[in-house]
Amino acid sequence: MTVVEAPSWAQPILKFLVSRELPADEILARQVQRRAVAYTIVDRELVRRSVTGVFQRCVEPDKGIAILRDIHQGECGHHTASKALVAKAFRHGYFWSTALDDAKELVRKCKGCQCFSSKQHMLASAIKTIPLPGRLPYHRPSNAQVERENGFILSGIKPRLVEPLEHSADC
């Protein structure tokens, strides 16, 4: 008999696929039978077939959280929302049952994401405009004037947006 690797959350599904063994609880047994249709064993490893037909390696939640963290704030991380984060992990070929909950928790704890999250419930009086030094030209400016005005605009934006994001990079 060959040994098949599977995470702890998928053990009932694995037992059903290997030996047709079901849990004693009738409701749980039906759930296992229904869910097992999407799973198969490839190279002694439990994989899940996604809706698009891609095989996804079943992993433990701890490893899944590490994968999410790497995607979220890694070298090419771009602090995506939880659903997009899970979708990207699944596209890369990983699956675990608590992925969406883990991603929501990761995004909720990320300082950079919370600093720049949308503030929909703010009063209009609480929203501050960015003051622009100088005046905006109303005539067609030359390139030098446009560059100078862009510099003024960036000097107003950078302290409010870019610098807080750089300080919160250690989520």
C-alpha cells in the first residue's frame, strides 16, 4: 500500500478516496462524499481539481498563510484585497479550506492596507483637500511650466501618501 500525503483538514476525504471509509456521522459522511468528487491523488499527493480544471496542491493552513503573506507583501506584493489574494494563490496551484478567512485576517492586520483603505463613512467636513502651492495656469503652458506645476502637486501629495506607505511596509 502506498502512502499518500494530505493535510489534516483533508484526511476524511483522503480516507474516502483510498479505502471508501466514511465518518460515522451521516451528515458529515454526505459532505465528504460530495466534496471528494473534486479531489484526486496525483503522485502520492492529494490534489483538488479547480473549476477551470487546474490541479491545486492541498496544503496545511500554516503553509497557506505563508503563501498568502508572500503574495501580499513579497518582492512583487501589491497589497491586494482578500478575494484577489486568494484567487492568486489558487491560480498558483495551492488550496486549503480556510483560505478566504486567512486572507481576510491577513489584510485586516496589515498596517499598510488599513492606512490606505477606503474611508466611506467619513463626514464631508473630515475630508481634507491637498493645498496646491502657487496657482494653476489657465492658459496653455509650456513644458517647463507643466513640469514645475507637477513638482508642486507632487510636493503636496508625497508627504500624505507615499511616505506613510513606505513607513508601513513592515505589515
